Amino acid sequence: MAKYAGILLIAAVLAPAQARAEWQFIGSDDNGLRFFMDLSTKRQQGKYTLVWDREDYPKAQVANGKSFNSAKTLTVYDCAEYRYGTKSYLHYSGKSGTGDVVHSASRELSEVDFEDAAPETTGEAMLKIACGKAK
């Protein structure tokens, strides 16, 4: 039951943000994966900056036995340490974050696993934008 309550909570928090979503295209990788950020969702939580981003896959992906074509992720940026991690995500059956949510997960901020932003990657570009250091 707690699992479903978490999904409903994510949906309740996400719904108002999506009504005014302003997805900005950031870039794509060599495989055609496209990255977007919604800077209207940017907020501070202690020393961290949180922003919703979206990934659109060129072909369906599979996780937990379910197919999805896009994902929305609440990314946590640690601007001082130049790293980022995932707090919450939702996998969607359709493109551009549409269709049914086929899988989701969320964790406490203290449980986020951070990774360093590798130079000249989309992750670094997104960190620079979130932290206000974009060229």
C-alpha cells in the first residue's frame, strides 16, 4: 500500500508542474536520446538545486518488464561539488512524458546517489544550466 501512496504522491506533486511545463531542449546523444529541462520547476532545497528533466528515447526501453518511451526525472544538482543524482523518476508509455506511467520510484534526498559530471557531456550541460553556469 505504501508503494501506491508514493506513486500517488509523485503524481500529485508532478501534475501542477506539468500544467505549466516549459521543456527546454538541451541536447541529444549519439544514440538519439533527447534531453530536456523544465526550468520553471527549479527550486533550492538546502545546498541542492532540484529540477525536473525529461528524456525521450528513440526506441522503446524496458525496465521491470514494462516498455517505456520517455522518462521524467527529478534531478538533484550539487553545484558546489559539481555532481548530480536522481531523487524521483517516472517512466511513460508514450513519447514526451505522455501516456501511462508504467514505473516510478522516489527516494529521500539523503539517499540520493550522486555521480560526477563528466566533461563535455549532456549531464555536464544540464548541471551548468541548473547551477546558472551555462555559457
